[in-house]
Amino acid sequence: MSALLHKTDAPRLDAIQPPAAMPGGEVEVIGTDLGAGNGSLPSVRIGDTQAYLYLSRPRRAVVRVPEGAISGDLVITTVDSAKREHASNPLELSVAVPMAENLHPVSNPAVDADGSVFATVSGPRGQSVEVSIFSIARDFQMRPFVRDLLNVTGLAFGPDGYLYASSRAEGTVYRISPEGAMSTYAEGMGIATGIAFDAEGNLYVGDRSGTIFKVGPDRGKTSASGDPVIDREIFVYATLEPSVSAYHLAFNNEGVLFVSGPTTSSNQAIHAIDRDGKTSAFYHGLGRAQGMAFDVKGNLYVAASLQGQRGIVKITPQREASLALSGNNLVGLAFLEDGCAVLATRDALYHVALGIEGRKLV
């Protein structure tokens, strides 16, 4: 075995774009002397795991992250004519690791005040499943939380600390106690999908047929016998183009509601709805944009495709877009307190360190 050398003719790595990926995702490595030499392709390792070199050019390489990889240093090694190996300088790549499997999320997971994560088994429309919502603790232990909720779609924690969940089959939003007991919160929401709370405790519900509903807090009325009566103001807040799957909702720090809703277009928009219900296009150019989340700096993160590459797209307040994480089959995300994030695919959750402080949701 020839020794690894760090010499001037060794590959030089300058940047990895994006700096994070899921297994199966691809990252672009920028540098010098990255191409094949003497008929031998360079080799790539992420930590102790061999990675797949998808493209090799002198100043650019594309690397696919293999299954089983974890966060670590990415190193490219070339071989010269004397069969000597030359290892590049290392650059750290953050790799998402599996957190929970056998799920069926169709939007963002939700995170409670203790850091537990809640995700759905949504199921085909009209088909019930044994467990509708699972909770996943910080140690990744998963347990059933809610049963018998048909086609659960959107999740959000309210200011009261209860979990709220929409049923797209019933057009209903349910309020769920910390013990998992359900009660009806709002009905008649069409094909209810994404949900989000504003700072005043109003709930917004995306009906994928084209309506954003606003549901006010309970006004505290009681019957003649003194029993509480559910009395909430519900009205149409905005109307948008129908979605082929779901609406996804997220508020920024200024109280503007952002909405994504996949359509048949490959040039989708993220919509912004101000406090008066006026709708505008915040950003154009995404493919199948789905779940969203904001960081404390006002950057928006969207599970979408950007210029043909799927992953988590970061959009700044100045509307500049870049890929923050590369990965396939993503439907949503949620930030944790420690700079990490939970990523939702069509059948699982992943955990990844991104160094991003997420915006408080309520």
C-alpha cells in the first residue's frame, strides 16, 4: 500500500456545495487537480465510507453520498504515474442519518417544547391506518401517539402546547392533548392540508382546492347550563391556485404567511400573504415545493427542486436561492433547538446537523 502524501500536486478542495446531504444526494466539490490522471479515476471517502464519484473534472467533481455514510471529512485521492497516492485537504460534509422509518409524512413534522418530534402515517385517501401519529423522543425512540385519525396531513403545535392535526379526508382540524386525546377544533375546511398558527393564536388551514381559512381562537362562550360552547370565527383569508397534493404554510417574523402548493408546473411560486390577506409571489422557479420553515434571520427553507436538483432550498429575504441540502423524496422539515433539523421523506425521518437556529413557531 502506497503512503498518502500531502504535496503541491495533491488535489485541493475549496468548497462543497451544498454543505449537507442525505444518503443518495449529490454534492459538488470545487477545487483544483480533481480530475482523473494516468487513466485512474480519483477515489472519494466521507469519513471512513467510500463514496461514489459521479463526475470528475480538473476543477469540479460531483460526489454521490452512499447509504450508511455519516457526517465526516470528505477527501479526494488521486494516483500519479508512479502509483503514488495524493490525498486532498479535508472538507467537512454534514450527512443526514435515519431517525424513524415506516412512516408516511406528507408535510412538515412538528416539534414540541421538550424536543420530541411528531410525524404522520397519512395513508391513501379514505384508508385508515393502525397508528396515525407517532412521537419520536430525543433518543430516537418511537411510540404510537394517535390512532384512528383518517388521512392526517398537517401538524402544528398551538400556543396552548397541544398538537393540532388536519384530516384531508374529513376537512377537519383536531386538537390533541399531550396524552393523545383528540377533540374537534374546526370543521368544513375542504381538503384540509397544511396548518400554522400566527402570533395571536389564530389558526390558518390550507384547503388544497384553493382556499386558505383563518380560524380564530375560542371566544369562551358557555351554554345556559354553564357548559363551554365551541365558538370560533372562521372565514376565507385568501384564495390560490389549487394544488395537486397539499398546501404548506409557514409564518415569518413579520407575520406574513408563506404558502407552497405543488402544481403541475416546474416553475412554481412561493406565495406571500400579508396581514390583510393580500397575496403576492415571493419567489418563482421551484419544482414541487412542499414543506417550509424559517430561521431566526428570516431565511426560508423549502423542500423543493432548484435547477433540477432536489433537496432543501434556502431563499434569503432578498429572494436569492441556493441549495442548503441535497436529497431526494423530501416533503418537509423542522428545526430543532441545537442547530439540527429533522427531514421528512415520503416514508421516514432523518436527523442532520445544519448549524441553523430555527424560528420559534408560536
